[in-house]
Amino acid sequence: MAQLFEAFSTGFVIFLLLLSLVGTLIPIIPGVLLMWVVVFLYALVDGFTAVSAASIIVISLIALFTGTSDIWLTLFGAKKGGASIKSMLVGTLGAIAGSFLFPIVGTIAGYIAGLLLGEYWQHGDWEIAKKAGFGGLTGWGIATIIQFIGGIFIFVIFLWQVIF
């Protein structure tokens, strides 16, 4: 019976990890940070026997770097595109509003719209605004790729620890 429960719980954790991996690509589903929580809780309940403390540290570093990349890379991309601090703040407000108005695509659409409007209000030039918006979009795209790759690393480390 204990082996059946262990197999079921491990299978459920793998399901949650795969769902979270999809979440790195679809903004409404939590991604890498949820993967970290799931692996950490599994290791904690298991007494760190299947997943070692060293692996949890590595997974934590991966999750910290990749899980926050959508914040700092979108801002970095917008800044490289010439966006002002004020426009990035308007973009952030747009992302928050967009998240509630249009789940899934609203966060990034609201951020880009906020950047565009902020830069247009500041400069009165759509070309400058488009450059900043494109920079923010590029940063978000790179962050999404980084989160997906980080999620794959977390998944592989977990499987390696639990199965092998």
C-alpha cells in the first residue's frame, strides 16, 4: 500500500511539474516558481531522501533566476528600446490591468500598450514608442524562453533524483 501511495504521489508531482512547465509558456498558469514549490514540498515531505538538499539548492537558484526573468528582462528590453522610467511604470500598470481584463494575453498586451502610450505621451512620436514597445516585447520573449529552459532543467533534475 505504501508503494502504491508513493507511486501515486510521485505521478501527481510529475503531472504538476508538467502543468507548470506549460505555465512557462501560458502566463495564466504559474510556471517555474510553482515548479520550485512542488519540488520543495515533495523533498520536505520525503525528508530530502529522494531529492537531496544540494539539488534543492540548485533548483532554487534556477527558479530564482528564471522565475524572475520576466520582470527584469522586459524592463531591460524596454530600456534598451529607449523607454523612460515613466513609460515602464505605465507599462507595469498596463500589465496589471491587462491581467485582470484579458487573462492569458492581457499581461503582455497591457505592458506593451502601456509602454507605447507612455512613450507616445512623452515624445509625441509613434516610432520612438514602437521601438520601446518592441524592446519590451523582445525582453518578454527571451524571458519566456529562459523560463521554459529553466523549467526543463528543474524537471530533469527532479526526475534524475527521484527515478535514478
